[in-house]
Amino acid sequence: MQDLEGHPKIGASWEGFVINQLKRRLKARDEECFFWATHAGAELDLLVVRARTRLGFEIKRTSSPKLTRSMRSAITYLKLSSLDVIHAGERTFALAENVRAVSIKQMWHEIQPLL
């Protein structure tokens, strides 16, 4: 387990797994899902757009995620309805207005499918 935790690709692998699970939970089609980045370095792991709804998701393999400048940029520029930071910790909690840290263990209860 220690070797696995220290592998340089574990974060990217975990991120891909979580994105696939989010797409399934949201019932989002591929053409509704995007990666977003700016030349200044801000990025968002998953942007889901359906009609007028814009949902943002950032994936962090940590148990204590923090609100970042990149997340603030995504909220402002993309006019997100909400931003969820999916993390490896045990609980879900607010990070800011319309921004919450969602535990991977609670993701299927906390995030509702798109209508």
C-alpha cells in the first residue's frame, strides 16, 4: 500500500476514476463535459454544462481541501451554479458560498443527477 500511495501517477488515476463516477452520477453526456484551463494557469477538472446549468468539479486526493485562486477564477469566469471539490476525506463541508468539499464516500448522496 505504501508503494501505491507514493506512485507519481496515483493522483491522475484517482482523478480519472472520480470524473467517471461523477459523469455516471450526474447522468451527463460526453458532449456536456469539459476540462477548462486558462493561459494564466487556472483550471477546472470537470465542467458540466446542461442548458443554463453550469456545474464545476475539482478533484483533490487529500482529506482537507482548500479554496484556491484557480477555483475562484472558475466560479467568476464560468459563472458556475456551484463548485464541488471531491476529496478523499471523511466528511462534506462548506468552503465558501456555493462551494463545498464533498467526501468521495458521500458523493452519491450529496450530488444529485441532472434533470
